[in-house]
Amino acid sequence: MAKKIKAGILGATGMVGQRFIQLLEGHPWFEVSEVAASERSAGKSYLDALEGRWKFPAPVPKRIAGMTVKECRPGLDCEIVFGALDSSVAGPIEQAFAQAGYAVSSNSKNHRMEKDVPLLIPEINPEHIKLVDLQKKNRGWKGFIVTNPNCTLMGPTLAMKALDDAFGVEKALIVSMQAISGAGYPGVASLDIVDNVLPYIGGEEEKVETEPLKILGKLNGNMVQFAPIKISASCNRVAVRDGHMCSVSVQLKKKAGVGEAIAAMEAFSGEPQKLRLPTAPEHAIVVRREQDRPQPLMDRDTGRGMSAVVGRVRKCNILDLKFSVLSHNTIRGAAGCAILNAELLKAKGYI
């Protein structure tokens, strides 16, 4: 049995940090060897540092529960770190780890739009991983940073990629209905979200409108040429625990019927499926035919939470097509995608 790659979790006590620990337990390639968090948590056992805030039905893995929490600084006994830090502190910490020689697979927004940092959804733009070589050369780092995108746009971008490859996408309107777990813990106060919808999430619409353009863009030499797609987004927080739902309308370059669009999405596959990466779902996109699907409660765990679930594909009276798409925000949209990115890095020889 091959020796597993040691992995550290930055921000291990938070919602996404916990999800990393859950998903990496029993992983065939990676093994959590270090957990790191704030100075307040450092020095405590992981279980004590959680202060009763473990958010999953299965208990904290015994091996992890007794680990001593470290501070988020280089010197951790691992080769790769998974970043689950709040964006208010993530930037310089992740840079310090990359400079010290660690591979950093980050869920934070800080470095996503930097020219030499890959912003990856491995089914869509695996070739962007080549930016790692440029990044190390530009910055003189021994390590590097790769990022995954905002959790909201995971489902819409996968669906748009399938449609763009087949017909070309010119415009998209996206209205999100985002789960409360996307706000972290403790997240949104119950008196604000119960019996309510919050029609504003700070900075979210800007990310949904810009990050897909980099992801869907073409690697041209040492830079990404952004996709020429216009996106307008409206983002809302709703009283759902997990699973971001989006209503999407698209205008296509080449006209396509509903059946053709469904066929294109169902046929879509990428490098993770070709390489059979451990975290990759068999189907990146699953299309439901029922008129009332997808639903977060019933469909968010499709493909172990890594598939985008599309439904209600139909004609649009203003643009060309419209559909609903659901993705699990803390799995596909956060920790799961960062782990899939790391698997791609390993498969391509970067770690």
C-alpha cells in the first residue's frame, strides 16, 4: 500500500474545515496529519477546540479528536494544506505557506482572480493548472496556491460549460437561493432567516458574475483569456441547511432545443472522470426529468455531494433556455472541490 500524502487543515474548527476532516477520513491518497486554527484554539486538542460545534451526525474521527491544534503558520508536518480560513486572514497566511514550500489548495476568495493562480473546477479547466509553474517562477516560491471558486457558482458553471462546449453561451441570468451553511458558523441569526428570505449577501453577486469568466476562459500562453460571456446575478439567502439552488437563463450562440441541451449536459464529462480521481463523481451533471426537481433535501447528496443536479430545462421567452441547478455548497462548492483539485495536482505530478 502506497504511503499517503500528509495534509494539514487551516481553519480546521470552522464549518468548511470540519467538512475537510469528514471528507478526508479514509481518503486513499491523503491523510490529515495536522489541524490548525486561531491562536485561541492553538494548544488544545481538536475536540476541545471545537467547543461542541461539530456539525455532522458521525462523531469526530478518533484519530483527529486527540490531535493538538497548531497555529496557522509554516512548520506543520505535511506536504499540502487545505485552506478553510476566513478571507479576512487567509491571504497572507496562504502566501506564507506557499513561500515555505507547501502546496496550498484554498477555499478562500483572496487569490482567486490573481493572474498566475489557477481558479479550478477540474472538469472544466484542468489545463489552467499549468499556471502553477508560472506562479512559482514569478514569485520565487517553493510551493504554490490553487483555488476553487465561490460555492454558489459551482452548479451554474458546470452546466454552462456543457452548453458552451455544445452551442456557445453568450449571456446568463442567475438567481441564487443559498443555504445558510454558506454563511459559516454560527452564520445567520435564526430571527433573520426563519420565515424569511434575505435578498443580499455581501460580495456574492460580484463573484458569481466574474469568477466563471476566468474558469470558462482559455489558457493563452501565460495568461487566461476570459470567456466573452455576460452574466447578471441576484443572490439570496434562504432557510435551507445545505445546498445552493440557482435559477439560470442562458442565451446561446447556436440555437438548441430542450432535448439537445439535456443531452449535452448528460454527456458532459471531464478530466476527473477520465482519470477516475477518488472524489470525482461518475457524472459531473445529473439531469432530473421530474417537474419538481431538483430539491435540496432530496438531491444535494447526489454523487456523494459532488454532482450538479439540473432540472426543469425548458424554453425561455426572453433568452433561449432556462433551468434549475443545485449543488452541495460545503462539499462540491467548498471542501470537496478543493480535495478534487489536490487529486488533480497529484495526478499531474505537482505533489
